[in-house]
Amino acid sequence: MAERKTIKYLWITPKWPLPANDGARVATCGLIQNLSSLGDEIDLLAIAGSNEDVREEEAKKLLGVANVYVVRRNSSAISRGIVSVLKHAAALLANPLTPLTMRHYAARHVQDEVNAVLTGKGASAGWDAVVYDGLHPACHAASNGEFAKNYKAPLVVYRAHNCEAQIWERKSKQLSRGIMKKILEWQTGLVRRFERSVVANVDRVVAVSPQDLKLLTRDAPVKAGNVIPIGFEFDSFPDRRAVIPGQMLFLGRLDWLPNSEGLKWLLDNVWPAVVSKREDLKLVIAGSGDGSWLARYHKLPGLDVRGFVENPSELFKESVVSLVPLFVGSGTRVKVIEACKYGCPCISTALGVEGIGLQEGKQYLRAESVDQWEDIILNIEKYNLKEIGYRAFRFARINYSAERAARNFRKFVSNSKGVNCD
């Protein structure tokens, strides 16, 4: 058997990856950790927000990375009113072809510092592959609204967490008219243009679902593409004896727009009606990010807002079901696979489980309208939740193994380079 070669990566992330307290970080950390365990060498380049707590030694210890480079960008703090208008106007004047949500990554100092790592240290580091973990970090190489690689690397890989243009498009389609719809349509076009240019100019595209790969490569030529799902560590089927009757869970980053809008919809349209008919129901809301907007709902009966929880596993073990009221988004919902990992059935829209492969009625419960959500929640005992959770667990353990994802990733990278990989 040919000698196995260690692959050396420069892994570029859009934020500091630790702690792994949201879906994107969970996906990133899991893959890096398992590639390191397989013997590959990874240097981390994090484009971290100005207010992020960066601990380089922790990353080396927990993720197994060899070297750490940090480039600071302005944090995407939410501002309102005239301040927001002025900031957006200034951003448009400086980079009229750069999507507003990506402008901090295209800032001149970010471009210069990232390029310094790639062209300076990269010459001696001997990286086999440069990996963009998501679309945003690729903006360091943006020129006139498109990706223009300005460094040498044997292989450039785009690991897409989702199809960014689809998120914007779906959001714009929710609006019937008005200036906001026009702005969203305009931003959709900018994001689509940049996303297509990345897909067309990198060497390999790795998507988390077949749907995403089809969307990403539909209108852009791609040299090679593959689907490698997000990976998780699975044990035996979890003990569900700790379930608290009537307790339901919403887990997700609370300031990510698809999450916050879906949860607002649930709290405005579904929860008041169901809790008025069943006082035993309780909804636990947990997740990282700014959840201050939830203050308006604190008087709603049956709510238990926890905010950030260091280890959400106990919440999954205690909850009857996990709720996924998602109406906008793309990619793979990590929180759904996490629920499967703990045998906790999901009530979800079809979009909430899109790309995962769960079967409606057998591995999750589907609800779209207000009436459907109310009916399932009010009559939750009539469903064989243990069996649904068990089927979902078995499916996820087979299809979302962390080690399997890492092996498939390195095989895809090494085969494309002509390197032996056993």
C-alpha cells in the first residue's frame, strides 16, 4: 500500500470558531477536529470580529490545529435609525458591488492582512489546500463584486455551509412590494454574482446537501463538486427517561434572521393559542447570539428563555420535541441533526429539514400552517415519539458520522491532487 501523505490545509473561517455555540461553528469545529485526528495538519486563519474572545492556545488544544493567524474585522453590530442609514450609505459608496453583509470582510485592512498570510507565510508553509469555510471569508479577494484569487495555492476549496443567494431570494419573495423588497432583490443579485464567481474560480466545491450543490453549480461552471454532510459524534441510542412531559424546545442562534423570524412567527401565531388550551405546556428557548428582542414575549405563559447554554444536550434529553419553525434559509440545519443525535423528535416545516433526508411522519413531524402547528402540539401524545426519535437517530448516525465526513473530505481533496489516501 502506498504511503499515506499528510495533507496540509490553511483553513479560513469567518469568525473565531470557539466556543462551538452555533450551527456553523459546530460544523467547522467537528470537521477540523476529525481531520486533525486522521493525521492532517491544519493552520487556522480566523477573520474574527473585533469583540470576539480569541484564545489561540485553546484552539490548538481543542481543535488540533498547528498554527493560528487572526485578522480582526469590524463586528456586525446591529444599529438602527439614522446611524444604520449612514453606515450603509458609507459602505455602498466604498464598495458598491459588495453585499452589505459581507462588507467587513472586504475592508482594505482585512484584504491586506489575509493576503499577507497567504503570500508571505504561505510561501514557506507548504499548504496543499486553502479552504474557505463559508462564503464570507472569500471576500478578502473580492474585486468589482467578484472573486479574484490573487495568490498561488495548489488547491482552493470552497466549503459552502449553504447557498447564500437562496437565503436572500427567499426573503425577498416574502415581501409583495415596497422599497425593502427592492433592496433585498438588489442584494440578492450582488450575493449571487459573488457566489457564482467563487464557485467558478475555486478548484473544489464542497456542499452540505445535494440541493445546495445543485443550486451552487446550476449557473456557474465548477471544476469539481461533492456533497459531504456535516458530521457528528454518535453514541448508542440515548436514554429518553428524563423527558419532562409538556416541555418543548427551540434551540438556535437567536440573532440569525431565519431563526428569529421563525420563532417570532411561532410566538405570535401559535404559542398563545396552544398554551391557553393546555397549561401544562412549556417552551424552553435557548441559543447563542443577541436574544434581547425576546423581552416583549417574557409575559407570555409557558415560556422559559434560557439564552446561551453551554451544553444543550440536557435540554434535548428533557424535551418532548424540538421545534423548527423555519421559513427562510439554506444549507443544513445543525440543530435538527443535534435533535436526532439525542433521539428528540422534531416538529418542523419542510424547509427546516431540507437537505437532511428525514422522512415526513416517520422521522419528523411536518407542520406548515398555524392550524397544523397547533394541532400537532395540542395532540402531541397521540404520536409515537419514541419510535420517531429512534428512526431519526438511526438515520442520522448512518449519514452524519463525523469521522465519515472527515474521511470523505480528505479523500475528495487528496484525489483531486493525485495524492494517495487510504
